[in-house]
Amino acid sequence: MNRFLAIFGLISQPLLAQNNANIVTPPQISVASRGEVKVNPDRATIQISVQTKSPTAAAAAAENALKQKAVIDALKGLGLHDTDISTTDYSINPEQRYEPNKEPVVVGYTVTNTLSVEVASLKLVGPVIDASLAKGANIINSLQFSASNTDAARRSAIALAIEHARGDADAAAKAAGGSVGGLLEVTIGAYYAPPPRPFDMKARTGMVAAAEQTPINPGEQTVSIDLNTRWTFVGPTR
């Protein structure tokens, strides 16, 4: 019995190797594609700073603390909570005067206290900026818009990318004299969330007393997805 199994194994191995060698991979078309979908932002993150200067560090820090507290109180008066307001940077830097052939002389100190403010309603972005400037903030470092839920947009972008890939595969197959068969594989690659959009507020810092509210227009943002596909190529009939 053992001898029979050994002989059968010796015969079957060459046969399997021969069958594997005869397997021919069907021709394929590989296509890389990208899908993009526009979304409307519904949230904003604002970086707000109070910067003060004084001959001494203590005086600059004390003035800064009073103004920043007034800013925070004003933001809470608009309905924001402690969880929406966080300190992201605090710095004290000496100001020096330089003269030829002399050691630098400290002439004062600059204190900068920066808040990151999360705004869940875009209607509050203008009032938040105006209230902050009115209470002593003098630098708006950045304003970034974002969408709170991009899952649906991402899936729509995937569908568009596959649709575009199919169109390119059809074009390539037709040019080669054949047609596209079934979809063999989809590999979803990089996902590109909408990038932050800078909003320049430098001109606004000198207009605290202006009666009009700061205009805000978030516009649209783009959700992008890259993917790779493989399709069966059906050659021309002979």
C-alpha cells in the first residue's frame, strides 16, 4: 500500500506541475483614478491671540491676562463653552535694541497668549472674531473651515473614481480592438480631506470700532480619493 502511494505521488507531481504551467493569466487593464466631491463646511477653528508689550515682563503679562480674560468672557457670552476654548501657545520674549559695537540692551517685553476656538456654527464666526478684537485681541493667526461629516462625500468620491476608471478602461480596450470584461480588483488608496483654508484678518485688526460685522464666506471644499482598478480585457474574436 505504501509503495502504491509513493508511486502515485511521483506520477501526480509532474502532472500538477504541467497543469500549473498551462494556466494562462487572462489579459488585463490596470487603471488609476481619482474621484472628487464638493462639500460645504459647517465648522470653523479660529486661532486668536492677545499680544501686549511693556518695559517689564510682569507688566506685559498682567496686561495680557486682563485682556485675554475679557476675550474669553466675551466668547462665553456668545454661547461657547470651556471645551470650545483652549490655550495653544503662551510666550514671553524680550525686545532688544542693537547698536554698533555694543551689547544688546533689553528695552521691553512682548507677551503673546493664543487661544484655539472651536465654532460649531458658521453664523458665529464673525461675532467671535469681532467680540475678540473688541476685548483686546489683536492677532487672528488663522481661520480654518471643516466639514463635520465627510463619510457620505468620501463614498461618493469612491463611486465617481470607479466610474472614471471604467470609462478609461473602456477607452483603452476599444483602442486595442477589444472590450472590458469584469472588474477583478479595486484598491482604495489615499484619502484627501479638505485642506485648511487660510483667512487673512490682518486688515481687520485696525477696524475694531467698525459697525459692520466681519463677513465670512466659507465657500466649498473638495474631498478626494485615489484608487487603482484591474479589469479583464476581452480581445477581439477571430
